[in-house]
Amino acid sequence: MEVADRLKSIPPYVFAEIGKKAKALAQTGVDVIDLGIGAPDQPTPKHILEAMHAAIDNPVNHRYPPFGGTPAYKEAVGKWFNKRFGISLDPATEITSLIGGKEGLHHLILAYIGTGDIALVPDPAYPVYKTSTVLAGGTPHFMPLTPEKDFLPDLSAIPDSVAQKAKLLLINYPNNPTAGVANLAFFEQVVAFCKKHDILLCHDNSYSEMTYDGYKAPSILEVKGAKDIAIELHTLSKTHNMTGWRIGFAVGNKEAVANLAKIKSNVDTDVFGAIQAAAIAGLNGPTDHIEYCNKLYVERRDLAVKRLGELGWQVKPIKATFYMWLRTPEGMSSEEFSNHMLNTAGIVVPPGNAYGPGGEGFFRISLCTDKNRLSEAFDRMAKHAITYDMKKAKV
């Protein structure tokens, strides 16, 4: 049976393929250390679990939930957003629920990108930005993110002919995979650019609460007039250790929120009501777990910076997310290095080119594993002479 052309147009999802390789190796008896996918290793907080248990017993939650989220959930989102960013939102028109950030991104792209349309996509970036654009029939125009530019796109490098045709611009700060951060001054530039060219601006703010060393991530909606052209997506996955629960929200421009909700109402029936009740507990409840997890990530970051330095990498401590974006050894491609790490040392790291052509020559490390396992990974790298100068040393 022949599949649709859209399926032929995209590669297999990188983490699914890496998972297959790691599983196959583990079945041979190798103890695989996974530094790949970004999923918190700490449990969902107890107060959220308790709210979920209570909500499951409520018959109201056994029925279809309201499209766009329950009023209570949207009110909790609005309250949290105002407390965190100082921005007021209308729960009825400026907020909609999501089945996680990934789903929200995909359906927003479907709402705005069609055959021949252009989406301005960071490179490297979370793969969904590109693949969903292609699935929608559109063309991604890559905006390079480089260390020299602090992983911020150079908007002046976008040709006017491209900007005039573009319908959507996607950014993500704090950034996956580079861990780059942005300030309000940069956001003001992006808002002005999108207003000038009548482009919808989508800010994926999935890592807003995972920040360190005094840095505090802003919202794009803090820019004056941003609601005219911007929508921002959030998820409880990372902040509340709820990756498997699949819940998030989109806020901002009323038209964009309504169009996203229209797509969603035709393809899903929203988030299970009990999960929304649990999310409310997360949004309204204590934040001790966020501080605790951030402290863990800083400890792991500092360990990684030290041990990678001993192996030849020059690494700056990240200020946000739980990712480290590193250059591959000279002379090795991203895929070669990723395969070498897995096959030689039993360590999973995604190749940088999985995040776009601009990721070639890099690989990503996730800090979602405890310090003992991290230390063991670096011990294995040292044992197998996996260093930044490994290629040079073999010449």
C-alpha cells in the first residue's frame, strides 16, 4: 500500500531512531547510559498527584472536556501568567489548552502554513518546527543560530523577498538544543520585524522556569504591542516533571489562539479533565520542586563542565534548560561521533544534524540523569579516549 507523499517528505523522528539503536545495544548486554532525550528524571510532585487522584473519582471528568480547556484551567493559567510575567490575559479569548507543547506547535503550523507558504525556522532547532512545516506543505527558511551570535538569529540576514512571503516565525528561548538565552531587547527586535512584515510570531517558551545563576527568562508578551502579532506556547512537562501527562497552553493574540483552537477542535477532544485538574494544582501550588530540580541541574552542569574540560572541551556554564550543546571532535561528523559514543562507550547522545543542517559539527547532552551516571559516562569517555582532540591524536 502506498503512503501519502507527506509521509515520504519527512525522516523518522530522531529520538525514536536513537531509541531503537540504544535498545538493540542494550539487548546484547551493554549497560547503556542515555544522555539523549530531554525528560526530567524526578517524579511529578505529590500535590499534583493528589489532585489527579481526587479528580479521577469525579464523574464530571469522565465525559468529554470543554474544547479549549476547562474554565478553571484557563483561569489558573491566566493567574499564573500574570504572577510570573505581569501580563493580564483574557481566559475566554487569549488562552487555549494544549496536549503538550509538541502538539500545539504542530497544529499552530497547520493553521498558518499551507502549500508553498514559508515559515522562518531556527537552525538548529527542535525538529518539529521543520517537519510540521513540511507536513503542512510549506517551506522552512532557516535562520542560523551560531555561537558567535549567542545562538540568536540575525533577522537582517533574512532577504526581504523571503520576509514578505513568510507567514510564521518560530523562536524558542531558553533554547533547545543550544541552551541559548534571550532578553527583552532581542524580543523587541523580533516583534518589530514581524509587525513590519505582517508575520505571526510564535515563541516556544517550554523552558521558562529552568534558569540559573540569576537569569530569569522573559515572555515575548512582555514586549509592548506583542499581542498584536505573537502567540506563546508553554508546557508543564519540564517545569512540573509531567512529560508523560501531555498538557500545556497557548496564550497571546486572540486571532492566533482562536485559529489554533479551531484546528484542535477538529482533530482532538482536548485534555482529560482529571489531568487539567492536576495541572491546576501545579500552577497554583508550591514551587519547591522547581527550585530543587534546578539545583540538581546546576550540580550536574557544573560536574559536566569540569569533566568535559578535562577531556578537552571548552564549555561555558549554561544559564537555562538542561542541555549542553558541544562541538564534535575535529574531523568527525555529528553522526559519526554519535555512533562512536554509542558503539564504543554505550552512551546515547543525539547528533547535531538531527536538529537541522546548522547542527552539523555539534552534539547535545541532556542533564536528565543523576550525577553518578553522568560521572560514569565521562569515565567511559576517558577510558575509550573519547576527547575533543581524539581525531588529531590519531593522526
